[in-house]
Amino acid sequence: MILSFHPIIVGDENRLCAGRDPNEEDQAAIKRAKIVILPQGCKESLYTMAVENCDRVFPDYHARFRFPGKVGQIRLFQETGAPHPRTFAYDSLEAFMHIHKAEPTLPLRFPTVFKLNWGGEGSSVYLLQNHDDVAFALAKAQACQDTGQKGFLFQEYIETQGRSLRVAAINETLVTYWRVAPENAGFGVSMAHGARVDQKSYPELMKKGEQAVRDLCRKTGINLAGFDLIFDLDSPDPTPQFLEVNYFFGRRGLGGSEQYYILLHEGIKAWLEKQL
């Protein structure tokens, strides 16, 4: 029996767990199931219940919940040996101050990138040019920590010429495209801030990015996520550098929601064929 908690994917039995933690009825249904399909934005409580009571669960969110947030993802890259910009991550402001004492000096040269642990579409990412910017960043970290959202990182700045590579992994299918910032857009590349999709430039770098993603997926089991990578385009031999993993990723670059769901249906069908 295939049990689906996904509102679009039809199984032999269908349940919705949106906006709530799973209950005893959900657990009983999972125990009856041979396969469980979960929604893209499922809670950790539902994922944990699913994997504890069923051997075949899609998607594989082990890495998502073991390495949460941007700080967690850096540790994922470090543990798996995935290439990424030089990064210093901190679980809290106190952890940062303990290491750097009363002199909050940066472990990296300016300019450097500052990221809060949470936030998407570049909303919590800043380019720091001087020590005044560092003070601003730490104040941001304190304000977020006061709301209960801890963690931040400082990351090496790499000149990307205003483009980043998105590789969306849907089971074994990869959809790859560049997000290119408008001219004079300043720091950061995001679809929410006017970036355009480019599916043709630097095809050899796109292939390198895809291979890096396949390697990481093989090591981690990730089978539904959008990976953001960058390249130092001033280098004579640019290599892919992982920035983030987005488990609830945008669909504009995939052709919209309708095309995404076609890809998702195909990906789940291919995954099921290997399970049954």
C-alpha cells in the first residue's frame, strides 16, 4: 500500500498533515503502508514518524533535519567534503564572542559575506566591506537571536560576475540553469530581486555543477532539493562551490509549478519502480 501525505501525489491512501504534527491515526496508516510519500515542506515530526515506521520514504530528508539552516549546511559540506567557499559558522553570538573575545575581528579579509542562519532569496545575506559593517552584522545577529533564531556565518567572497548556478534534483533528474542578476544590481543573485534564467551559458561549468550535485546526493541520499553553487569566473579553471541546499525551492526556473509537478510525478514514478 502506498500512503501519500502529498496534496498532489495520489496514493492508495491519502492523508494531509499540513499545519499540524502527526497523530496516532497517521502513525497507524504509516505502519500499514509499504511506501510513504511526504510533502516537500513536511515537519520533522512527520518525517521522523515515517522513517521509524516504514522502510521506504520519499523524499529522503535525513540530511535536511540533521543539518538544519545555513550553519548546518556548511557542516554538511564539511562532513562530506563538498567544495564550498571558506566559511566560519557560529551557533550563537556568545559562541562567536567566546572565540574572538572582546575584539570581534573577522577570520576573513574584506569584502566578506555574512549570512544569518535562516531566511531565503537573499533576505538574510549581506556583503561586509569594513568593520562598521561587521558591527551592523553582529547587531543583526543579536536581533535575530532575541527572537529565538540563533546562528550565523562569515563566508569568503567570490567574484561570480553576478551569476549563480541552481541545480534542482528531483529523484535522479537534474534541472540546471543560471540565475543572472540585472546590471548594477549590487550584491546577490535572486529571482525575487529580478534575476533572469539562463540555460545556455558556460555549458562546461553547468556539467561540473551537475557532477558535484550528483556526488553530494550519492553521499547524503538527498533526492529532492535545489542546490545553489557559484564559480570564480576570474579563475582560469573555475570549480563549483556549494552555497546552500534549498529543500523548498522556487519553480520559476523549472518552467513554473505545472512543469515542476510533471517532473515530480515522473521522479516519484521512477523511484517507485525501484522500490516495488
